[in-house]
Amino acid sequence: MWSSFWRSRDRFSLDELRYLIDQLQKVQIVNNDNKNFVIEALRSISELITYGDQHDSNYFDFFMERQVMGEFVRILKVSGTVSISLQLLQTMSIMIQNLKSERAIYYMINNEHINILITYSFDFRNEELLSHYISFLRAISGKLDKNTISLLVKTQNEEVVSFPLYVEAIQFASNEDSMIRTAVRALTLNVYHVGDESVNRFVVKTPQADYFSNLITFFQKQCIYLNGLVSETLKNPNSHTTTAIVNAVDEIEDNLYYISDVISAGIADVGRLITDNILQLLIFPLLLPSLQLDAVNDIQIGASTSLYLLCCILRIVKIKDLANTIAASLFCPPEAFVSDSETTLKGYVPDHGHETQQTENKNVIEVDGCSNNIMPSLSSSSPVHPEDIISKGVSRLTLRDALLSYITAGDDLQVLSSLSMLTTLLQTKELDATMLDALGILPQRKQNKKLLLQQAFVGEDSREDQFFLSGRGFIRDGFSCELDGYLQNLKEQYGVSCSSLEVGTSPSVHRFHVLDALVTLFSRSNISPETLWDGGWLLRQLLLYSEAEFNNQHLELLRDLYKNCTSALLEEARGTWPDLLVTVLCDEWKRCKRAMEAPSPRKELKCMFLPLDKPSFDDVLPSESSFVAGERMCKVVKVFVLLHQLQIFSLGRALPEQPPTCPPSKIPENSRAGNAGLDVSGPKLGSELRLVDAVPCRIAFERGKVRHFFFLAISVGASGWILLAEELPLKKHYGIICVVAPLAKSDPAIDQKYSRWLHLQIRPSTLPFLDPAKFITHGKAKTKAPVDGRWTLAFMDDESCKSALSMTLEEIDLQSNEVEKRLKPLLNHEGAIDVPDTSTHPPEASSSTATPSNSL
């Protein structure tokens, strides 16, 4: 019978469709004999229906007339093979995705057989079958609107009681296959964005509401996995773990963007569910307790990872109550969240319908209405220290104190994480200005707007209701109650009590704490310059062209730091890399200026973890290595540039595009470079020069192969070289340059035993990290560390050796003098921070053979 199917026939014809359906209806059971025909028939029907939808409506009329949907269900039930199920799901997906006719779409969805297919018990142990099933569900969701969604639900008393499409799909929301998870999320978004009120009420009822808690629980596991990767990379940095971190970060951010898309659907109850689940399953039990200064064994996540995740949540999931609750939580001690974390992590969610019993604590401040200043004696410019709080009767620091402590005493990653957190809070539009003010990070421009708004509320006629109460920055019009309201909500809804003395403290005191931490940060030599730049960016936002917020201690410290950094910069002028110093300074000036004036310190939060993958070498570099000296020089330059620009900024001046340096000097006629006939471009291998001041010598770059050269040390401006030239046989006193090596850091020394030998240290001509194209990048394997060479030159007599030594030292001195001369306008900049006559408190608130690759 089935052989007739293969006869020649017009594939895209109504007769073909009729034939296929007739043959399909004759199938009573699917077995190995007819399985291939059934598969081909199902595939061909989908093609014909799609073709007919675009060219001839009679195709779909015939499809409906013969009730082919029912035949599909029947074929599925009489089939015991996975291949039939696969083809049927694929057929349905193709038809639903490609149908354009509204009438055809309505028929496909408004059909009892569609829900039968949705709820059919497929064998999902077959991964391919599951993938096709999810594609089928997603195809249906793509056709949903306010009219079609009602065809897929069952209602009772105008309330949705059954929605198979949604219920079946969310069962696979946490599937291991990322493609399946993505498809399920796309389906849910299609449902949420329809905007059907009855469906919206259905998705937030039990048990459907569990989808949102399961979503956050799955996200929590991803966070713990990321923390494990970060911890492993800190212990053993390598390209594999770094790549894994990047992938984990991408997935975490994708999940948060999905949550953001859910929020954008505008379903208020869903927003509240997500907020509660994020707080109770993630932030309170996992993220906030990890910010403790003292490590606790049962904490499952590190402070830096926690801060990264909090930043991601604030930047991506834009819910006002969530953002303000996180900010208010910073006024609580981390211990306030530890007690319930173990229970919550095991899956227990507090019942908001019942009042939570709390253990009384004599240090708990009851928040009732607007706060007043309860501890005026702590209103000073110095940060609150543990011993101060203990002496006042409170034994715990707040999370905000922990953030500032990480800045002043944490490692580089902790500093960067804390700065990112403060920056994220500052840039979170969902946070009220009063919340930022309470945290001490409200920029001055926003403070001015806040005062104007307060003035409009208070009015100008009442002297008693001015902007501030007793100069403490709190007002009676209700603005300051924002923080109190969220603290009260933390206690009543989540059982978190605030035991902080900071709640009633003036915002100006908190502001000085932040400034103090940032100024202290700039004095920390173990922190990377890039992280210090992030601190400089934050300081710039807070000051807004004004040093009035600084006290004497801050100004003195900044001035001392600048002086020390200036001295360090001058030392580099006579160090290993003076020839690159001015160039590096000009480049870093432009980079720092861009960083200071950028809208945010870093574009992507994942940059927080990229420094973990530091360049690694097969060999450990000695401290005297020129490569280490180059890194040190670059760090000194970056810190100097930052402090210099902060001075200019604090004086209200615009930053120039280039640092004020002198132009290069011309080559003096009587210089060795001039006598040799060199120009400002410097020597080139194979070029000719005069051997006026050159000294004959011998050197062996390979064992047993001694070569005769003329030795010459010269400097041209900020650059300097050691040249070895061979005399031209037919042109007396002229030679060809054969070897060129850097002059700087050559450390010439006459051998103590052989007075005709001169030892020279030869560093590389450039620093590899100044050329990103040639330097090691993330994800690459270990490479050989750059090494310094050593030359030993033999001269004819002692006088020649001493002459070469003297020549080298003179040219090194000339080179360094030129560098200092070019830096002089920058170092004599009349913008040093002056200490004004203000109160120290806030306003009321070896081998002789040189390696050619390193020597030439």
C-alpha cells in the first residue's frame, strides 16, 4: 500500500494534502513497517499547510474539515516510538510558527487537542524530545495576545483555574540545558506581557508562585558556584578558571536581565514576589552576612563576590523597594542577617501573614516615625571604630562600616568591590536622594536640588521649620523618614532589627566618613592604581569642584601624599626607565582624565574579577628586574597623575588635555650625539656614525667568538643608548652601528679584579605591557618572563676602561637631567592643596654573554 506514496505527484497541491490525510487516517497502529511513511506524512502536511496559509485558504479549510488535529493526537497515542513524537512536535511547531492567518491561528489554539498535546506524557528522558516539546510550547506562546490567551485557559467564576501551557513549561525552568531554560523564559515573558489580569492573578497564586522562588533558588546556586570559581582563582590563577568566571558572570547577568524583563511587564504582584524572594532567599541569608569583617565558617560566599552580586542586582533589577531596602540594610550589622540564614537557605520562606517573633536586644533601636540624633558624641569626621561603638553600649558595626573598612584595610579586590558598591548606589536612580544622603554619598549637585525641594515643602515663613534640625540634616517634613520607613519595614516584614547608632547621625558625619575612607585609600601602596582611580572618580562625584568638604586632616594627608609621590616620580627620572617616563606620563594623563570624567568608573561589572588573571610567567622575577622596575614606574606615574588631577579638580580648574611638560631639547652641537652625527630620531642598526668619542673594546656574545667594536654611550633628550660599532675599513673614524642597547639602568662598574673590564646591565628596550598587542592577555598560557642581559667589555688599558665608565655615567646624568627638565613645569604646578582655616570636624556633623634578544 505504502509504495503508492512514492509515485510522482505535485507536492504542493490540494490533492497531495488530501492523499496524505487519507493515508494517515488509515493507520491504526504505528510499527516499523509504516513508521517512515507516518513521519514523512507529518512532515509534508506541515509544509503544505504553511504553503496554503500564504497562497490558498482551501488548504487550511480542508485541514479543519478533516479534523487533522484529532488525527495527530490519535497517531501519537497509537505510536510507541520516540521518532513519531519528535516529528509530530516538530510538525506542530512549524505550523504554529509560520501561520499568518488570524483565522488559522485561532483554530490551532482554540482546539481541545492543543491542550492534550501540551499535557501528554512524553518520555522526557530523551533530551531531543524534550527540546522539541519546549520549542512547541514556545511556538504557541509566540501567538499569544489578549484574545488568544483566553482560548488556552480554563476559568471558573471569572478566575483562571487551569493554564497548561504555562504550568507545564515552568516545570523545566531550572533544566540543565541552557537552551531549554532560555526557551521557557521566553515563553513566560510572552505570557506576562499579554497583560491579561486574570492570568496575572493566576501566575502569582500557589503553586504557580513557586516558580519565582525556584528561580531565585536556582540563581542562588549560580552565585555560590561563581564564588567557588573566584576563590579558586585567588588561590591558583590560571586561564581556565578565568574563562569559567567570565562564563558564570555572563549567565548570572543574563538571569538578572530576565528578571528585569519580567518586572517590565508591569505586574505589581509579580514585582512584590520577586522582591521578597530576592531579599529572603538571596540577599538576607547569603549576600549581606558575607560582608562581615571577621570570616565565619558557615558563610557560603565571599565579600567581593557578594558585593559584585549586589551591584548587579541594583543595576539590572530596577525595583524601587528592593533598591531602598538594600540601602537601608547597610545600616544594620551583618549579624542581624546571620541568625536566619541557615534556615532560609534550606528552603524555608517566612510567612508574611504572621508576625515574626524576635528576641529582644537591648541595643536595638526602635524606629518609630522620624529619627532624631541619638548619639551626638559620635558626630565627628572620623569613622566609627569598633572600640568607640563598644564603649557606647553597642557591640556591632554596620554593613556600611564594613564597606568603608574594606576600602581602608581590605585587599585590592575588596577595595574595588566596595567602591563598585558605593558607585552603584550613587548611580541607582531608584534610590531616594535622602537615602543617598544618609549613606554619605549624595553628590553636591543633588544636595542642592534636595535643599530646594525641601524649601518648597517647608516654606519660607516658618523659622522653626528650616532645612535642618539643630544642624543635623534632618527635617520635620517627612523627607528623612524614608530611611526610617524602610528600617521599620525590615523589622516588621523580614524580622531584621537595626541596632546601629548611625541611624540618627547627621548625613554630614556619614559623608565625612566616606571622604575619610577615600583619602586614606590614596595612601595605600598595596592597592592597584586602577582601583585608586575608581576611588578618585567617586571622590570627584562627591566634591563637585569644591574642597570645602575636606577638613585639615584630609588636606594635610593629600598634600603629603602628593609630595611623596612627586619625590617618587623624580626618583624614576634617575631610575630604570627614564626614557619612557614622560611618554608613559602623558599617556596615563589622558587615560586618567577620561576615567575621572567618565559617567561611571567601569563599563562592565565583570571587570571586577578580570584583575584576578594577572600575567603569569614560568620564572619568578627578582625584585631588581627591570620588568619589576617598569611596573613600579607605571604605578608611580598613575598614582601621581591621579593626585595631581584631584588637586586641579578640587581647585575648580578644568583638566588640560596634556600635562604641562617642557618640549624636548635640541641636540647641543658639542654633545657626543652631535659629534657622532646623530639626529633626534636616534641611532639605527646599520647606519653610519662618526667615531669621535668612541673607545675600542672587545666582547663575546657567543662562547669563543670574540668581536672587536668601538664603544660609545650617547643621549639624545630623554633617550639614551649604548652603541657598539665596527669601524669602516675604507673610511677612517667612521663606523657602522652593529649593536644598540638602552643606556638607562646600565649600572656601569669596573671589575674589581680585572681593571680593564667594564660590566654593564642591559635591560630590554621597552616594556611589554605598554604594547597590548604583544603582551600576555587573558586566557593565554604562561610565557617566558622578560630578563635583563649582562655585558662584560674588555678594553685595551685601564685608562680606556675608565674613559668608557666616565662616558657612560655622564650620558646617564644628561639623560636624567633632561627628563627632570621636561617634568619641571608639572612638578612646580601652583595647585598644591592649601589647608584652609577650618575646623577639623565636619559642620556640626649571570653570565658574561648577553642574550641578544634582550641586549640588542
